[in-house]
Amino acid sequence: MSSEGGLRIVHTHGELVTISEVTTGVELLSYVYRPEAAWESPKPYLHPLRTLANHVVTGYRPNDHRWHKGLQMTASHLSGQNLWGGNTYVDGKGYLELPERVGSMAHVTFDEVASDGGRAVIAERLTWHPYDGELWADEERRIEVHDVDPEVGSWALTWTTAVTNRRDEPLRFGSPTTAGREMAGYTGLFWRGPRAFRDGRVIGPDAEGPGLMGRQAPWLAYSGEHDGSDGHATLVFAHAPENDHSGSRGAHPAHWFVRNEPFAAVAPSLAFFDELELAPGDTLTRRYRVVVAEGAWERAEIAKYLEAHPW
């Protein structure tokens, strides 16, 4: 266990890592890395995420999609395999139960689990596998908690991932949309909100509403109202300016996957409309930020915050 300057880390070995704000005692997040059910595509995830006022802003194993777990890195269509969980979308047939296509992301080791001043870090190495257990990719992942501001009622995390292809052939990142389903381009970093956040407000830099599905923008925010207590929370999702993929197909910037019904979900998709190809030995790097704030933030408030906290 370590703590300095407002953040405390507790590591329950083989299970999870928690990060708490010392003054209030609020557990801001749990990073769970123990394996779970094979059909749900075992992988580490963050749940619960909490506001500084101790309100939970993630969902876990909802009855509509048991494989939705807080905030997690996913790959819904990866060279014919499903590292998302649950049924697999097949063009012309819909969603099918194909357990032989469901893979996993496995924890290997932590390079760092520490807090230093107002920042806490979880640095991890993982491996990606298809159903048969073959090694397809290595990942270096870094999750940083920072900018904890009790006066504003917000804190932020930055999620950095670097995935290296260990196959002798390209890894192809896709989505249900690249497989034939319209406007279902979910893959990559994915947030599932709590059930209370259904019908929440979706805000972008110059528009709002679920019509932002499939659009490109440097950030997107989701505001929902709590059950059991008064008030709202806002989550701001942003991807770093360098998040593109240069190759034979040119730049590959993120398109947003977002829903506010029948459930709350946001993902800066790796491959919404087009597959992303990662050559053998190449590394795909992405950096994202999630701001967790009390209250229903307006567009101007979000823009002001992001301007004050540049990449």
C-alpha cells in the first residue's frame, strides 16, 4: 500500500488494485485483473468508477450484456475472433453463440503500482489470445489517475495502450459495422454506464444527442442522473491528438460509438467503418482521457476544463 498527496493505492495480489482519495476516503476506482467467465472474454477492467461524492458511474455485468464491465479495452472483431465477449456478429446471420471465437486478454505482470503526489499509476503487461490460447499480441497498458479537484468535483484518468502484433500475419481490427451491421462500430476502449444513466445527455463540441454516433470529434461527454440520490454526473471522454494510424489506408482517426438507449455506452472506436490492419511486429498505440465529474456539465464548462488541462 502507498499514499502521498491525496491518493492511496491498495493492491490485493491476484485480484485487483484500488485507488482512493485520502481526504474523503472515496474509492475512485478498482482495476480488476482476475480472470472471469470464458464466454465473457476474460480481460481486466475498471469497475466501479466513482465520483468524488462516492456515486458509481459504471455498470457491471448487466442482464442485457453480461460481458459489459465498467471501462475496459476490447476488440469485438479481431481477425475472426471476438475479444469483446458474448455472441459474435456474423453478416447475414446476426448474433450467434460461437464460443470457439471468444478469446481473452490476460494479465502478465505489473511494472508499476504506485502513487506520487497527486498522481497514481498502474502500469501493466498483458497478452491477447484467440480461443485456442495462441499468442496473438502483447500489450503494455498504463492507467494514471490525476487532476483530483475537490473544489470542482472532478478527477481524471488517462489510459494508454500499446498493442504489438506477435503473429506472422496482420491483425485486423474490425467491428460489427465492418462485418455488415450498420452503425454498430463498437470496439476498443468501451464504457458501460449504470442503468440509471439510460436516456442521459450526449454532448459533443458542436452538437449533441445520440446522432453523434459514428461522428468524429476530439471529445464526447455523457451526463446522467443518479438513482437513490439527487444530482447528476458527467463523464468526458477524449482521445489524444496523436491517435491516428498511418499506413497504406492513410490516417485512421477515431469515430465515436455512443448510445443513451437502451443503455448508456461510449467508445472511441478503433475501427468503426473500416478495418484497421496491424502488420506483424508493429505496435498500435492509443491514449485516452476520461474525466469523472459531479454535476451536469455544459458544453462551455467542458471546453474550459479541457483547455485548462491540455495533453
